[in-house]
Amino acid sequence: MQMKNILLLLLLAFSSLAPSATAGSTELAPKFEPLQEQARAAHLAAEILTKYHYKHVPLDDTTSSKIFDLYLKALDSEKIFFTLDDIEQFETARTQLDDSIYNEDLSIPFNIYNVYRQRIAERISYARSLLKSGFEFNSNESYQPSRKKALWAKSQSEMNELWRMRVKNDWLRLKIAGKNDKSIVDTLDKRYESSLIGISKFKSDDVFQNFMNAYTMAIDPHTNYFGIRASEDFDISMRLSLVGIGAVLQDRDEYTTIRELVAGGPAALSGRLNIGDRIVGVGQGEKSTPVEVMGWRIDDTVALIRGAEDSTVVLDVLPVDADPDGEHKLITLVRKKISLDKQAAKKSIMEIKEGDHIRHIGVIALPGFYQDFVARQKGDKDFKSATRDVSRLLDELKQDKVESVLIDLRNNGGGSLDEAVELTGLFIDKGPVVQERDSKGNIRVEKDDKPGLAWNGPMGVLINRASASASEIFAAAIQDYGRGVIIGEQSFGKGTVQSVVDLDQVAKNEKPKFGELKMTIAQFFRISGGTTQLRGVTPDISLPTTIDTDDFGESSYENALPWIQIQAADYVPTGDLSALIPKLIARHEERTSKDKDFQELNEDLAELKIRRTKNIISLNEAERRKERETQGERAKLREKNNKVIQNGKTTEKNDNVVNSAPLQDDGLQSNERNINADIALENLRKNAKDPLLNEAVNILNDEIGLLLADPKLTDRVLPGNVRH
């Protein structure tokens, strides 16, 4: 059958997906249609991916089937919008998506998305209708919070029942948190209405982004498509800077609301803007008339606020304490380069008392391996770099006379390969750091060529399941060199190399139209020969796992590359920790068996695992209240146990952390709370106890004690390095 006839039949099939009985007032217009430049961008991306991707995956019916499944998963992973009837109608398109790309006709994915958008509107409208009659909570009904492994609802009535349970759970959460029925109805109706408003703001670019990522991720999990705006955000995350006013914004009740003012930025320095102020208009130039942005998507508003350095932006602002009809104020600001320091490396010093002596352990938390590539290429001596920041912090820690250093890479998803290599060079003299193999089998060894070390004393690296890519390169190199103790969880397992391809440069477009591809071009291997792919880095000393490894990590992807091994690079370990690690493990196990914080963490993780496995929440009010009371009593007991009396004063046992009991569920979403209360809650979570960090520091303290007591052990662990 010719492609044109196939598409006609598919379009007729999709048009037969009639709205349900609740859809009378939920029709959305206009329907999305693919743009010509999107179809051309998809075709160009396919040519590049089939020729130059590391795996050389053809775009054929098999790949089309994978794209189909990933596209539906991206749209409705919890299976709460589409019914089985919808899926069966879509099935006719399963092996046609490759033809859609090559023939530059994206009608199929766009029509699927149009049905998706309509189904969301129907489900939300049905949810709102349930608020009129309310619920009773005496029966033994239950709710399934995760439906990722569930089957598609077979009928409209089954889908309605799923949504009845969802709404009932939302209601019960607010009820148990102390809200009355009127407040609950108001809160939920506003929440659901906001969802409807949200889908009305979907754009053609959203459809294309979702579809293209379904295609790219059908090849491998870390190949992605970036639209023009997503590409800009990626660049900002790497260089840790942008040009703007220096304000963190949040969408609240259709207003673009100021959540944070960046110290030293134009907004903060003006003295005229406050947390909670609402930006209702944005103008370009000192004498411009602001364009109203009330009800806009926040990314559209942000795009207007950003601009060229030293250019002027005018903000029409409704103050935080003003009514919706209150007096506005016009604020003129000059855009400046804003450094995102909160996402940069930071240091702290933790104290451990050993008899009459207090030891100081330096901690450097590194959220990402960032680098301002453009500034470096231009020869800017002050370009932003993770390695430069860590080097500066190490100098400061040496001045503070710390005895060991811990590099905290938890939740560090990676970044620049150059930064991973250069950062490793701060802790080794010279030598290979990582091996890289391309699709043709060519192997290149990335080396640290700079002599000398920024830190030559004892060290450790703290990782978790979310430590990936460049984090794993660094941790693996430190482990292979025997340079430091690796502590924490099995890391993510991302051992692939990506390069960004600018599709507009390839097409020689004068203006941005096509976006970018982040494409896998090679694979990482440790200098010892094994890859970090799939298996990640195994810590020398394991800490409790806080993430469900079945749902998160490279091993959770069906199309992940396998683990393989190549020949080891030519390197010489700088230390031998084989005799040290068993001693550290023994002390770690003895200490944590008596440590209340660790016991509490293990209790919480065990309970969380049971809940995940059970995947059922009771909708019986008495049962839920009993659970809440039990949690509250346990929290009070913990708080009492975590306080000690010294000199007649009650203080926390560990002054390095803020004691916070598990927070009680208030049933609200972030943008439903008072903004100051929400910020306070966020800070409370950030400053909560961190038993994993505390234990990592204790392990490094143990190392110092063992090395001081045994010169021969020191010679094995730190040959030629500084003695402490």
C-alpha cells in the first residue's frame, strides 16, 4: 500500500476516536499540525543518527515499533489517560513512524498527541465533576499510586473508576491534614482547573520535542533532541551563567512569581523587587510599553526577560501584598551576566572529636562537571570551570588545615569530559584517567598531563545511584589509582560519550530552526579496562541505597549498551588500599550498628521499600489517621532522643545538621502553599540531617586514625604523600 493511502487510513482511524460522554465542554482548539521545519529537522536528524551514532541503528520498522512504545510511554507512563481502545486504534501506526520521518510527514505523532491532549481534558473535567458530591471514607477501598506496570484501562467506566480513586485520595490527604470540605473543594477544583489551563498552553514544539526524544531514545537512553529553547537551557547548565535580571521565577495562579532574588543580580540590587512579587508585563527598552504576560507559560515569559548583556528590560509588577486589582509598579533593569553560584562547587568543614583532639574534614559538594566552553575557547582567563572552582576550594581547605577531603558527588549527573579528566588531575600527579572507544573501535586515552597535585593527603569520594557519567569517570579513576576511598551506593552506570550536533549548522540555516542533537558517539572505559556502562562504580564501602534501582539507573533501560571490557591502559596505582578497606568496613559496621541516625534511616528505607512493593494506599480515613498518628509519635520520639542536655541547655546531638523529623503530609502542591511557607519547607528539607554524609566523614576520620597508628600502612596508602 502506498504511504499516502496508509496515512489516510491512519488519520481516519484517529478521527474515529470520539470524545467520551464527559467531553462536551472539553474540546480543545486548534489541533496541532506539524510544521514544515519540524518535518525537515526530523529527516535531517535521522540521516545523522543512522550514519554517525555509536550503535548504527537503522530507522526501519523495528525502530519504528520502539519509537511508538516510547512515545506512548512519554505521554502516558502511568496509563491514566488513554484507554485500551485508544491504544488499539494507535497500533496501526506502530511500524509507520519511520516512513513518517523519511517522507517528512509527521501527521501520525501529531494526531496521537491531539488525542492525548483531548483525553487529559476529559479526565480532568471528570475529576472536577466528582467534587460536587464528595466522598465517604468508611469503606475499605484502596488506591494504586504507581500504574507504570499496570494494564491499560479496558473501558471508559474502568478509567472513571481509576480517576475516582485518584480524586478521593487527593481529598483524603487534605482532610487528614486538617482542611474542611469547602477548603478541600476549592483547593482541588483550582488544582484541576490549573491542569486544564496548562494543557491549553501546549505548543507544537512540545509535540515535536516529545516525538523526537522517543526516536532518539529508541536508539539509546542518552541520545536526545533539544529544541531551540531546550538547547539554550542546556548551555546555561554547562556554563553556570546567563544574561538576565537575577531572579528565580515560578508559575503561581497564572502569575509569573518571584521565588528568589540572586544576590548581586540587577533585581536584588534594585531594592524594588521582593519575594512573591508578580510580573504581569515585560517590555524591551527603557521607554517601551510592557507586553502583558499574565497567563503565559513561564518559559515564554523568561525568554522575554532574558536578553543581551547591558540591554534594558521593563517589568510591570504587581507587588506581593497587592490585590489583583491593586496598583502596579514599573521597574527598569539593565540585564547583566548572572552567575549561578548555587549550582557551583561548595565547601564545608566538619569536625570530629577524637579524645582531646578535634579533627577537621573538608567536604566539597560538586553538583555537576560544568564548564563555559565558549569563554574558554575565547581565551577568557576567568572562564567558569568545575575544576578551577574545586582547586580554589582545596587551597582554602589547606589554609584551614583540614586533615582529609571528601568529594561529594551525590546526584551529580555528569557534564564535561574535560572537567572529569582535569579534576582527577588535582589528586594524581600525571597519567591516564579514562579510555574512550568510538564506533570504529578506535581507542583514545584521555590523560592528565599536568605535574603536581592540588591535594596529596587522604581523600574519599561519596557517590549515590544518581552519580553518573563524568562523576563515574572521576570516581573510577580515583579507585583504580588507589587514591581514595569510594563510599556510598552503586552509581548510575552511564558509560557512554555524547556530542552535541547543531542541526542548523549542518543545514547551514542563517537563523535557528532545527535545534540540536545530543548523540552518543563513543563509550567510556576505566583505565583498568572495564567500562562504567551498566554496572557503574561499586563503592569500597557501601551505604544504604535510597533509590529504587529497578526504576532508576542504566540497568532500568531496556536498550542500554552491555558491560564489556578492553585492555587496561598503561598506568601505575599511586596507593594500595587493600589492607585499609577491611579495617574501615569493620569500624563502619560497628559504629552504624549503634548509631540512632543510621538505624532511623534504615527503618525509613525498609518502610519505603515495603510501600513501593505493596503499591497500595488505603482510602479508609480511620486507617490513614492511624498511620499518620503512628508516624507523628515516632517523629516525636526521635526528636526527643536526638536532644541532649549540656550545661543545663538542650541541644542537638550533632550541631552540624538541623534536626528535622519526617514532615507530615499537608496534601498541598508547591504552588498551593504560601510562597514563604513553601520556601521555608524547602529549606528545612535541604538542611535536614544527612546521616550518609556524616558517616562518610566518620570513615575518613577512621582512615586518619589508622594511618597515624601504622606508618607501614601509610606507606602503602599514601606513598610519597603528606603525612598527617
